Amino acid sequence: MKQLLETMQREALEAIDRGEDLSALERIRVDYLGKKGKLSAILGGMGKLSPEERPVIGALANQVKGAIEERLAARRQALEDAAIERRLEAETLDVTMPGRFVRQGRPHPLTATVDRILDIFIGLGFTVETGPQIETEYYNFEALNTPADHPARDMQDTFFLPDGLVLRTQTSSVQIRYMEANEPPIRICVPGRVYRRDQPTNRHSPIFHQVEILAVDEEVTFGDLKGTVTVFLQALFGDMPVRFRPSYFPFTEPSAEADVQCRACAGKGCRTCSHTGWLEVLGCGMVDPNVFQAVGYDPEKVQGFAAGIGVERIAMLLYDIDDIRHFYTNDLRFLRQF
């Protein structure tokens, strides 16, 4: 049995030295030291030994096991060190090599326009709010004083969804949600995407963007509206004349359209302004009392104004773009100009 143990030790140590990876070492360990390994098989014959031989063979067996375990640990450490060395060599970086050129991106012109608009209103004390693009008819129409028989609710204008839902046609729905959850005073601006059933042309798109503003307090006047809109437009377009024309919107009364003097002709009249000398830029007005009643405000105690700004319209005027479809084609020849 002593000879068997010495032979097994020699074979095990040679096998360990030949082991090429950690999985091979684990197989060797199981073959020699496992419960069903060669050492256990040899020690199974201990019962046939005399009482004097058993302590000697037992001590030798422990020495053999210790030698094998020690050689396994040393070989395992050597393999791990070699693997780390190979990894370091493979991942070495030459810091003197020139970097790869990556073209710097820029904001999309619509994103840049929204940012410019929001910067102005934030400077005027407004905060930014957002809301869902899929709305109920109540928030998109009814609470905004748009009855069921109003032309804006015709299917030619609105994308209707199942279960009484619609793709919002205006960001004004966020005003209702915000007023329901908050008491005056209110100063918010609401950027977002809106949807209408328009045929795509150089001036119209079924998907476009708006920024809505709303101000509500106990003493808000039409003069406050005119002053806010004038400051906004002149901050955006420069020190240009601004005019207000009477208009109609179901959720404001009185309502107005705001125009700026045409920059192309300085008000003399040209093709850009249809020879009027003015460019229409936004709609606005004083919040209709029916809207306040829908959100639980007392129209005898609070007043407010609202304005809706078409982002694509503003961007086209700022950057002299003649076709709204350019914004959505992802044509790099167009985008790289910005």
C-alpha cells in the first residue's frame, strides 16, 4: 500500500504540472482526491492492515494528500497569473495614438427652438409642465369650452382612438389638468407634440409641436397678456413691431392673433408675408369663464390669459425655412446647416 501511495503521488504531481487550464486542474483534483478518487480507493484497503501498519500508512496518506493539494494550489496560482498577464498585454492602450474623430452632434432645429422659447418664459417667471399625448375628449375638448358639435371635434381634424380617447390636438389639455391640481397664482408653459388630421404640405403636418402658456391670478388683465407676448416676441425676433388682431378661440374671450412685422421686407410687403407686411406667429386671449368653472375656479375672483405657439411656425421664421417637411425627413444635408 505504501508503494501504491507513492506511485499515485508521482502520477498526480506529473498530471498537475501538465494541466493547461483551471478546468483541467479541477478534473485532476476530483480524480485523485475526490470521494471516489484514487486516494479513497487505496485507503479503502486499510482494514486489511495490521494495527501496527495502520498509523504509518495513515500518516503517509496525509502526506500524499497534502503534497497534491499544495501542488494544485501552486499550479492554479501560476495559471491565474498567466491569464492576468495575457489580459494586460491584450488590453494595453497606446496613449500616444491619435483618437478617432467623432462628429459632434447638435440639437435638432425644433429642439433648439423649443429651448429658446422656454428660456424666455422661464425668465419671465413661468415654470415648465407636461402632460399625456393620449387624452380623453373631456380634457381635450369639453373642459376647454369646446362642445360636442364644435367643428374642431370633426373626425377630419382629430385622431380618435378607442374608449373615448384621442390624440391631443393641442397642449391646452395640460392647462386643465394643472388647474385641477393647483390653486392660483399660476404661471406655466407647456411644450409638447400634438396631432391633427392634416394633409402634409409645405405648411401643414399631421404631427407638430406647440408651446402653451397660462397665467392665472386675481388681477390679470389683457394688458398683461399683451405685455407678456410683446416681450416674448421681441426677445425672439428682435426689436420688431408687434400687433394684435381680434380672433376667436373657444377657450378664450376675448381672443387675438399676434403678428410681428415681416423681417424680409421690413413691413413693406413681399411674398414671405403675402404682401401684408406682417407675419402671424401665435394665438392668445383671456381664459373663458367656462374653463375656470370646469376646473372649480370662481371666474368672479380670478382671471387669466393663455397663448398657443406653433414651434414649427416659429422655427420656419427664425431660420427662413420654406417647407415644414424638412423637419421630419432626417436629411443630414438639411440638419447640418444648424
